[in-house]
Amino acid sequence: MIRKLKVRFIILAMSALFVILAMVVIGMNLINYNAVVDEADAVLYVLSQNKGSFPEFGGNKGPRLPHNLSPETPYESRYFSVLVDDTSEIVSTEISKITSVDKGTAILYAQSVLERGDNQGFVDEFRYIKQQEANGYRIIFLDCGRKLDSFYTFFMSSIIMASSGLIVVFIVIFILSGRIIRPIAESYEKQKRFITDAGHEIKTPLTIINTNIDILEMEMGENECLSDIAQQTKRLRSLTNDLVMLAR
């Protein structure tokens, strides 16, 4: 019984900790992932409003970057765009701002987006947006490889740290569970011992009462009062035996 209680306590404590850590890890990584996506979408929005390129920022008269983008964003971003007409035919490609993608690869990415039919999403490590223009659609791709690598690194690190924490806490709980359960175990043993001792103590006077009833019946004959006493004594003995059995 005590061993089962100890096992249940460990399982309950570890389950609760696992749920809490899982919620924390998932929450942090969702926030981190949304930050990556939001930043990429902000850059793509600027590019989509300027036909696939950054306008000249700075000064008092020129356009300004969104508040969540660094002034270095136009120089750090790697992107390309593909222009398609209304019949989904490739019109032109612009790959001057990226070296890891050639014209053929850019066309394949654009065809993949056209097959999907959505206006925004991911193709491999590229975040894209499909923007309608006068002569068709411009599909702009932004390289999010470094951002996604950082996200995946953080994701794996958080899982490793959470798993390590679970293991450490499991060891601590396993060592301390005996001390934590000890008061409950002692209380349970005292209760069990009390019921057992009380059952044995009650049986002695019941036996004496039954013996006296038998003697009185021999001297006085059958009597309704003696029959009631014998019946109630029998009932009390049965209840005592049930208590002792439950304690065992």
C-alpha cells in the first residue's frame, strides 16, 4: 500500500511538472516563431509595396521603415521576386539581391506557390507573399534561413533544458518521496493498528455477553429480551469482523 502511494505520488508530481514545462516550452517557442514570421511579413510588406525592392529610406521626406524593423534591414535582407501574368506564365525574375538562388530555382519556387494557391506562407526556408500588380502577380521571397536556424536552435535547447529539468526533479522527488509520504504512512499504520486492536478488544466482551446469555437461557428458558441481546451481539460481532478485514 505504501509503495503504491509513493509511486502514485511520483507519477502525479512528474505529470504536473511535465504539463507545466510543456506549456512553458510551447509558449516560448510559439512567441519566438511568431516574432520571426511577423518580422518577415513586415519586410515582405515593404517589398510588396515597392515592386519587390526597398525604396530609399532616410531623411525627413522619404518613407520610413516600420517601427519593428532595423535601419540595417534593407542591407541584411536576402530576397528575390518572380513576376507572373494572369495566365500564370513567368514574365520576369529578379535575383540580384540573393546569390544562393538562380533563375531556374526562382521559377520553381514561383510555380510551387502558384500550385498552392495561397497568398502567403513558407517554401523551404523562404517566406513569400503574392502581391497583385497591374500586369499580373509578383511573388516575393524572403530568405529566413538564419532566423529559422536560430529558432530551431532555441527550440532544441529549450527541449533539452526542460528534459534535463524533468530528470533532475524526478531524482529529487524519488529521493524525497519517502520523507514526504512517511507521515501519511505512519498515520495509515496507526489507523490500521487501532482498528485491529479495537476489533480484538470488542470481541472479548462480546464473547462474555454471549456466554452469559447462554447461562441465563439455561436458567430462565427462552426470553425475548435475551433473544434481542443475542441478535444485536451477533450483529456487532459481524461488524467487528468486517472492520478487522478492511483494516487488513
